[in-house]
Amino acid sequence: MSRLVTRDQAEQYFRPYAGGLSEAIHVGNRQLDEILGAQRHRAEARSLSSLRNDLICGEARRIFADNPQVQFAKDHGRWVMYIFDPNLPDTVIVLFKKLDRQLRTMNVPSQLSFALFSQMPLPNMPLEAPRFVAGWRMDEFNNGVRDAVLTLPGPHGPYWAISLDGYAQGNVVAIVPAAPPSTDDAGATAKITVKKEKEDDAVNSG
């Protein structure tokens, strides 16, 4: 299992990189708006999410292209950012993902996605290198990025989360996930909520 990192340790790890990650997420989202324009409504939700992810990863590669301590590789079907900073005790792995209201990664359920975002061992990845998520939460209408967030993902949700936007401006702010949907005795509200979340998970793989 990857070595777990505290929030205080992560603040040190990402001090030189938070600004670039925040910029990549917001610029990539704006590029999506510019590309689609008035035709946005014609695209499927999954296609939008996948394209947004591609643009954000592309922008991150551009921003860090001249940094010799940062490398990108396509691992397990997605772009992964590796930070080889001699001032850090570990290689740092950064994954780019859309987050839900509880700051969990939006994945099509699979053994690979569970292992990837649960700090479990995977081929081609350093065994103890911690995996972080540079993620984004969507606005209430699911039309654009609300904010950029750094998390340390775990099997049941993030261990912690901090705002990349605030961090980039020198103001480290911890983010508390939204409370999970409540259930009532009849269970009607819960069933609707669970069905909606499953539909979102199925169509939002970016």
C-alpha cells in the first residue's frame, strides 16, 4: 500500500506545484467552453467529462513542461503526473479527476479504479509513492468547474482535502466534504439519491 501522507506534509510537498495545478484545472475548463460554445448542449455528459479531463491534463503538461522534476506518463489508461523532487522523501503521484460532493473521485466502478484511488499496489507505479488527486468540483448546474481541490484518496473517500485555489494564493484552506445523503424511514429519498449517483458515476468517467 502507498505511504499515507498527512495534510501538513502535503502542504510542504505541493507548495511549488499548487499554483500550476489550479491554473491547469481552470484553464482547461475554459478551453472546453471555448471549443464547444453554443453547441455544448449537444454533447453527452460522459463525452464532456472526458474532454474536460483531456484538456486539463494537456494544460498541466504545458505548465510543467520546463520543470525537470515533473514528468507525465500514460498509466492504466490515464495521464499521471510524477514529481521527482529531491527535497521530498517520496516520489509523488498526481491523478486528475472530477470529484463528487463528498470529494470522492467519479469513476466507472472497476477493480482498477478501486485500486488506483485506494492507494493499493499497481504495476508500473512505485510501491510506496503516495497518490494524490488534483480534482475539480462542478457547479450546481454541472456546467463548469466550481473549484480545484487536492485530496489524498482512500477506499471510502478522501483522508483529507485542501483547496488548490486558496493554496495557490498562499492561503491553505481545509475543505470538509458535503454530508452524505440522508435516508428516511420510507427510503424514498434515499432510493432517488442513490439512483442519481449511480447514473452520474456511469456517465462521468473524467
